[in-house]
Amino acid sequence: MKTKNKTIILGITGGIAAYKCCDLVRELIKEGADVHVILTESAKHFVTPLTLQTLSRNPVHVDMFATLAPQPANEKMSHPVDHVSLADKADALLIAPASANVIAKVAHGICDDLLTTTICATKAPVIFAPSMNSGMWTNPIVQGNIKHLKNLKYNFIDPEEGELACGYSGVGRMANTKSIKEAVLKLIK
Ligand SMILES: Cc1cc2nc3c(=O)[nH]c(=O)nc-3n(C[C@H](O)[C@H](O)[C@H](O)COP(=O)(O)O)c2cc1C
């Protein structure tokens, strides 16, 4: 198994395709990967930490400040800082679905939540699987951000054409689970 003992950080953002990530987590686990999920606050509207925690068999991370709670006196910090430990232990970071918002934030170095901060901190390869309405996908600002990130060696699995959840038809549907899984396997082999 190519992914045996490999750690994949899966960042899930606030898009309707987030529900497909439940399946993606199962597929990656079947390949032997250790999957750790980071949800954005928006993503919590689409999938629950409980579902992803159960499927990934690991705690799900949302809040950047969750591990910084005061520790009992004379005790060492029991948990490391999440964005650093997740960034360091990753063999790959997969962002699926990647919203227009997260792509823009990463392209501009914005680190205002756990996911964007972890992406900024990691030395591991990062792969985005964008998913959005076709109007958003064809917006020149979105395309400019993607071009900028590709120039910086960030990886992308382009969305497919088809019927979109918003009722539109066009490009913007997240690549299928099998294609995403294969792209990740290729990246960490
Ligand atoms: C029902 C619904 C579906 C959405 N789907 C998408 C989507 O597929 N792609 C996207 O880029 N934004 C989508 N959005 C907008 C994002 O949730 C919004 O831009 C949010 O700020 C993204 O935050 P995040 O990148 O931190 O997860 C959707 C919003 C709603 C209410």
C-alpha cells in the first residue's frame, strides 16, 4: 500500500461538495493512510466533526486556539500547537472541496484560521480540489489566484463539467473521489 504510514491532512471548506469528503476519507483510510481532518467554520454547516471524526478515527480540528487553553501549573503543554504539528506531520495536504475563498486566502498569504495557517506552515505538497458555481470558477480573479498558486508549485485537480448543486450546468463540480484519491497517491508515492 502506497499510503501505509502516510499522513494526509484533509482540509474541508464550505461548499456543498463537502459531503463527498466522507467517502474520500474512507477511501484514503482503505489505502492505509492516517487521515486528519481540518474543517473551516463554514464547512461545519455542510458536514459534522462527529461524522468525520468517526470515519477518520482521529480528532477533527476546527479551532486554531483550541490547544492553547491554560494548562495546569507545573505541567508541560499536553498538546502541541495544532497548526504546527499538523503541518509538520503531513505527507500531503489535500483541500477538498477547495472554496474560491480558501484559494484566494492562500494565494495572498492570509492565515486567519486553522486551515490556512496550516497550509502556510507546511513543507508538504498541497493539492486543491476546487468546487464552486461555474460563475465563480470562470471569474478572472479566481482563475488568477489559481494561476498564481500553480506558479508557486501548488497542485490542482481541476473540477469537472456537469450539473451543479446550485442548479447551473457548467464547470465547477469537484473532481470525482477516485480521481482525487489517485492524484493524492501520485503525490506521496
Ligand atoms: C449552500 C451553499 C453552498 C456553497 N457552495 C460553495 C461552493 O461550492 N464553492 C465555494 O467556493 N463557495 C461556496 N459557498 C460559499 C462559501 O461557503 C463561502 O464563500 C465561505 O466564506 C467559504 O468559507 P471557507 O473557505 O472558510 O470554508 C456556498 C455557500 C452556501 C450557503
